Amino acid sequence: MDRPTIDDVARAAGVTKATVSHAYSGKRPISATTKARVFAAAQRLDWVPSSRARALAARRTDAVGVVLSRDPTILASDAFFPAFISGVEAVLAEHEIALVLQVASSRTAEERAYRAMASGRADGVIVLDLHRVDWRVAYLRQIRLPAVLLGAYDAESPFSSVRTDDATPVRDLVARLREQGHTRIAHVSGPLDYVHSHARAGAYVRSVGSKELLREGDFTAGSGRALTAELLDLPDRPTAILYSNDTMAIAGFSYARSRGLVVPDDLAVAGFDDDHLSAHLSPALTSVFTDPFRRGRVAAERLLADLAGEPPESVTVDCNELRLRASTAGAAPEAPHTELEEEFS
């Protein structure tokens, strides 16, 4: 009779071969229940791991990857990413695992980066900036690279995800502005192919009942300024503008003031992601705090659990918080009277 192998133990315990190895080596966090199941299977099969088998089975890079496909100039001005990466690092440092961070300028470069990670550069990856139907999900499954998806990804996926509610803060803010008398409320979104941008824009459209004042930006200050100019040039301009990040909001805020508008008396302005500067503007900018540090921690913890053999799981992080400040305070400005209205008044 052949001697039992690590594959036999994994099959009997209903886990991966790597999980069996980690149960004995202690190199990855494994639940007590899973570890007990592995040890029980090994005992039944009378299997004892040799040092050579343990070394082969546990061959890992002790690294986690993140591939960013945004323009580096956008990354430089976005407060979300540094805080998110800090949250990831806080967890990885506890386990002495390295973070491999790579910026890719094209899909071809992204594919090369993920292939390199699957070939021994990283044990798994965290996927950011999810598209509504994202080619990376099928690709990562094809190359067998474990992953955690950051965002409310609703298409088919074999991976864990860390989700947040981006819609409720937008609905709450629109309701607040309507209570103040605003009827012309605009939204400058991020790219609408992104999961989070689409969720925010969808909540806005459902709340106001129209796409008339929806404009698609790209998260840069330049797009925030240009689209604010377009909106303010309308014959019946908006009296409030919601932006999908604070970078665009601050640019729009500044442009509106350059045209002589007073915030919030003439124009209410709100952002999203709550940049560290937003509370210190004059007036302070209303925004939505998204706690990227906590989201980074949860994403890293979920990926380590997956690598330890736990089944994929969708985790919802309740971290988005609307922070009302002076940029949306006060009543809506009165609509200007036309000559016709004055003639019949």
C-alpha cells in the first residue's frame, strides 16, 4: 500500500494542499476549525509531513500584490490610495508579508504584471478600481491568482470582495439639499464604467429623477473645473453640485468663486472621500468619509484568510459617513427673475 501524501490529507480534509502545509508551518492564519480538520485527517491517514514535503508545499513568496491602472498624476492627487495602502500594510506587517505595488499604463502592462505575480512574485492580489464588467476577474481566475475585489462587484466572480454602500450618502445629501430648497442639483461623476462611480451616479439620478445635470468626469482637478464651467454656463444653472471625489469638488469650488459666486449662498458644493484638506477650506467642504484605512485592513485580512484556505466571502464594510459642513449650509438661492416675470408681477 502506498504511503499517504499531502494531497490525500488535503482531499480528506476538504482543503487545499497549501492549507495543510500552513496548518503545520504556522506561516498563514488558519481558523482553529480548519486546523483541527487537517490534523484529524492526517491522523486517520497516519500521515506525518517530511521536512522536504513541508518545504515544497509551503513554497510561498510571502508577498501580496496591488496593480494600479490609473494615471500616476491622478494617484498623486487622490487621498484615498495612500490611506488604503497604509491599511493594507498594517495587516501585512503583522504577518511579515511584503506588499508589491505596481502601476500599469495599459491593459497589456496589467496582464504582464499579474502574470509575473502568479509566477512567483506574489501569493495573491487586491484588485481596485473595479469596472462594472471587469476583464481582470476572468483573467485572474484563468492564471489561478488568488484575489480580493475592492467594491460592490455584482457580475460573476469566484473571488472574495470587500463592499461599501456608496449610494446611501448620495441619497441623503440630495434629500438634505432639497429640504433647503434646491431643485437644480448637478452631479460630476467619476468614469461611469467604474463600479463606485456608477453606484454614486445611479443614486443621484434616482434621487433627482433626471440625468439632465449629470456630467462624467475622470477624478482629476481639470475635469472638475471644466465640467463646473459647463454647468455654470447653462441658462438655468444648478444651485448645488455634488462631485464624486474631493479633488474635483475643490477645483469646482475654486472655479465658482473665480466667477464671483459665493459658496454656499450662490452655489452649494459637496465632494466624496473627505480629503484631509476639505475640512480646512473656507467654507469647509461637505464630503463623505470612506475610511480607506479600514477598507485596506479588511481587504488584506480577507486575502490572507483566502490564502489560508478559507472559502471566498463577500464582506460589507459599513464605513461611509456623510459629513455636512458649511459648503452646503443655508437655503438655496432664489432663482433670478426674467423680464417676462417682472412684466407680469
